[in-house]
Amino acid sequence: MRVLLVEDELALAGQVQRALENEGRVVDVAADGEEGSFLGSNEPYDAIVLDLGLPKKDGNAVLRDWRDAGVKAPVLILTARDSWRDKVAGLDAGADDYLTKPFQMDELMARLRALMRRSTNQPNPVFKQGAFEFDTRSGRVTLDGQQVMLTAQETNVLGYLIAHKDRVVSRTELSEHVYGYDTERDSNTIEVFIGRLRKKLGQKIIVTIRGRGYQFDGS
Amino acid sequence: MGALSLRARALLGGVVWIVIALGLSGWLLLQTFDEIAERAFSRNLSAQLDQLESLILTGAISASPEETRLADPRYTRPGSGYYWQVERPDGSVVRSPSLGEELLPLRAIISGEEVLQARAPEGFLIQVHVRPVQDPRNGAIWRVYAAEAVVRLQRDKLEFRRSLFGLLIGLGGALALSAAAMTGMALRPLVALRAAFAEYRHGETERVEGRYPPDIEPLVADLNALLERNARIIGTARRQAADLAHALKTPAAILRNEIDAMDPPDPDMRDALERINALLARYTARARLAGANAPGASAEIRPLLEGLGRVMERVHAERGVAFELVAPAGLRGRIEAEDLEELAGNLIDNAFKWARSRVRAEARRADGELVLTVEDDGPGVPEDDRERVLRAGTRLDEAVPGSGLGLAICSDIAEAYEGRLELGRSRLGGLSVTVSLPLARSEARDRAA
């Protein structure tokens, strides 16, 4: 799951980035409005955290650009502007949630998870299918009650496939959501991750559909 | 004179001038009339002397002294106060019947007509005119006398005085009344100005409206400039408060995250930071409330509540709470839109936090007030704790992390607009918060109409 963080305060951006990466997310950081606007419009993100008081372009304007451009990713506004007027303006510009600074990191993480679940129609934070369980909050995976240890990238691939389990996900799409903007992308490594997941969770967990991609199938 | 009203000053000035003018003209009129009355009095006596003189010259008196009469019948009646007498050259005297047996005081040597005061036989004061007349037949000298009671002259003067006095008082009264009316007319623009300023104070207009005479127009312009400057200063203060909050909250967020990331987090540092955060939140809320001091504001509640409803449904989407909103279109409160939004936002947000499944917000017009009720089906607040919940954080140094329910801020806002905030039990089962605020002036008028 890939997240865009638009925040001009680098220390805060670093903290949020670390917290997100601890949950296995891939994070791109934009330090001003223009960069944020560009990345958000051109990269497929699963969620966006947006500050409002940004250099070069105000957060609300960035948000309107994205929505005009058809960006569907859920957006959480994270700002020091705490008046209800600002909140109404932010949500009316197309945001999905609003959190004011100073905030608790746990709450930010919980709200982002909830946003991503809602945007992919997963009402329950814990995904269960047969003996298989995936906790979207912690990325913890259990099989027959036994915890299975996964790397961050493996968790990411698995999480994305589960979030979109009702359709086939192409290798390119998967790599776009598993790698950050600045990372060298190699779709072959996706195959490596799929292989490792199958090894840890059973061959049947992910189905390969020739020429199109992969689909989660926990049955 | 310092504290005297303009109306009193104008009236006092008018009355003083009226009194002086009327007094002066009254005095002049009296002088003139007295002189005219005295002259007429003397002329009358001289005319009687003329008659007597012609009687002497025609020899009528010599022929039949007993039959001598003057045209005026009053000279016949005894005690009438009108007398005449003729002193013949031989010293004998012919006199008016009114004199009876008495004599007017005689004057021996006179060169022309003389006037003297004497006592009538009845004892009252009379004025006597004496004139020598030379008999054309023998050149002998006659003396003719005519007299009249002075009291008649005085009575005339008194009568005139009385009617003049009445006239002057009537005139003075009429002038004073018209001065009062003119003062009222002259001061009418000031009354209009006061009404216009009241409109501004009650939030109906953003400046003092209306056209005024050139005398006070500059004053009104100055007043409006001052009001605009005030509004600008408040606007700047609000922006600065927001800027300050923004500038401080981000570093506070960084600190908080660093402390939370410590293993284990330092409780003292965490407490200190929480205190800073609470102060920051409270200070920002107060600075924002500066709007209460800038009248000229009113806000329609329904669009604000609708906007807040959209926010709540997303921010609290996870809680699956149903929001019901009842508010008539066009209902306006005498409050800054942003303050009303803050007040309602905190109340509804709070209700969403505690509700199990329902939140209801209703705005209505009642008893000349805007009444907003926000209720939920949560646990509510026990009666004993309600007072404390509202008081929490009323003093900055008491601000406790997570204290109150944002209700203290709501209470502050309501208070700043002379409104009330009451806590109760909702029919839904949870807390019900009712805020009463003054209606916008136009609302109050519509209601009265």
C-alpha cells in the first residue's frame, strides 16, 4: 500500500514516514504544494496525507486539482488549522478526513487504515478467510492460529492483493503500489515476493492469471 | 454647562434671549405709553381750558356765570374728580358744580399755562392746569383752572401695564414653544444617528448608515473610519492568532511524536507538552473569539450546520452515527459566522464522539432568541458533573489535558455573545446541550411585524 505525504515540515514528515513504513507502507514525501500536486496526480496512491499550509501552493488548491483530475485516493488533511470553518472548507474541497496538529501518531495511523479500508470496501479491519487471517492494522498474518512472519514488502504485496481481491492485479500495478517514486522499479522482484508469499502461506493463496497478473484466493 | 444636553442648552439659550428681548421691548412700550397717556391727560385739561377761554372771550361767563357749563357732563357731578374754575379780574370765582363750595388753589402771578399738583376737596391728588386769559374788552386778566384726578391717569397706566404683561407672557410662551420645536427639528439628525449606531451595534449593518447634514457628516465619516479600523485590527489579530497556532502546533506535533517514540515515553515531558497543547488550544480559541467585540455581524445557522454535518459524517465515519438536522432556512443569529460555526462544531463533534448511534441538532426561534439544541444517545453527563464540565479550563492554568468536552469553549463563546448554554438529559438518552443566542435584529423585527 502506497501513501503520499505532503508536508513541508521535514522533521514531522520524517516521523510520519517512519510510522507508516513501520506498518509496511511505501511512502513518498512531497515538501511543497506543487510537488505534491504533481505526484498525487501522476502516481497511483492508496491514501494521501495532506498539510494545508504549504509553500508554493495551498493544500486546499492542491486537493481541488487532484479531484478535478479524477484522483480517487482517500485524502486525510493533517493541519494546524483547527477551526471548523477550515474543516468544512477542506472536506468540501474533497478530503475524506481531517486531523489537527498536534496529533497522536497512533490516531493518524488508525484513521489512515480506516480510510484505506473504506475506499476498498473492507468493513472489517481484520480480514479472515478460512484458516487465514490478515490484520490490516498491524500487518500481522496468522495461518491456523500460528503467526507467519513476513517482510514489509511481502506484507505490502499481500495487503494490496487482499484489498483488491475481487479483481486481477497486474504486475505493473502491484509494483507501482509496492515501490516508492524514487525507487528503481523491477517487476521481476514482484515475482520473487509472490513466490515467497506462496512458500509461507501455501501455493493456493495467490493465483497467477497468465498475461494479466495475480489475484488473491485464500480458499 | 459641561453635562448639559444640547437640547437643554439650545432651550436655555432661547429662553434667556426671549426673556431679555421681551423685557426690553416691554419696558420701551411702557415708557412710550406712559408718555402718551400723560400727554393725552394734559391735552384733555388744556382742551377744557380752551373751552373756558372761549367762554370768557365770548363774554358768556360775564353774562350768566351761574349757567356756565362745559360740554363734559362729568364736571357737573360732585366728587367725579373733574373740576374747573374761573377767577375773574375782580377776584370772584366761578366754578364747576363738581367743586361745590370748595376752591381749587389759586395762583396769583403766572406767565403762561402752568401745571401743578393739588388735593381735591375730597382729598385725592389732582393735577391742575392754570392759564391767564386777557379780556379783549378791557384788557383785564382772568385766570382759568381745569383739574382732573391723577388716579385716572394711573388707572390707565395700570390697565395698559396689565394687558401688556399678559401679551408679553403669551408671546414669550409661544416663542419658547417654537424654540423647543426648532431645537427638536435641529437635533433630529442626532436621533437618527443614534438609531443608525444602534443598528450597527446590534449587528444589522457593518457601518453607520444614512445621510446626515454637513455639520455632523464629518463626524459620522470619522466614526465609520474608526469602526473600519477596529474591524481591520480584529481581523489582523485573528489572522495572527491563527498564524501563531500554525507556527506552534507543528513543532508541538514533532515533539509529541518524539516523546511517544521514546521507550518508555517520559511521563513528565509528555505532561508538560500536553499542558502546552491545552494552553495553545485554549488561547487560539479565545483569540478567535475577538469577533464578539466586533459587532456588525449576523449569521444564518442552517448552511453552517449543513457544512458541519458533512464534516462529521466523514470525520466520524467509522462510528456509523446517524445525524439528523432540523433548522429553518433564513434563521439568523446575532453572532459572527465563524464563532457560531465554532460553537456548533464543537457541540456536534462532541455529540458524535459520545453517541451510540444518533446525533440530533435542532435550531429554532423561541422567545425572541435563536435556540440551538444538540443531543446524542450516548452516556450523557450526570447532573452533579455538569457544572464542572462547563467550568473546566475556564482558567488557563487549570487547563488539563483532554479536560472537558470542548464545552468550556462553547460556553465562552455563548457568554461572549450574551447567550446561555445549558446541559440536560436528552430524549435520545444522552447529553443535550441547549444554547440560546440573540436573534439577528432583522429576525427580531420580522417576528414583531
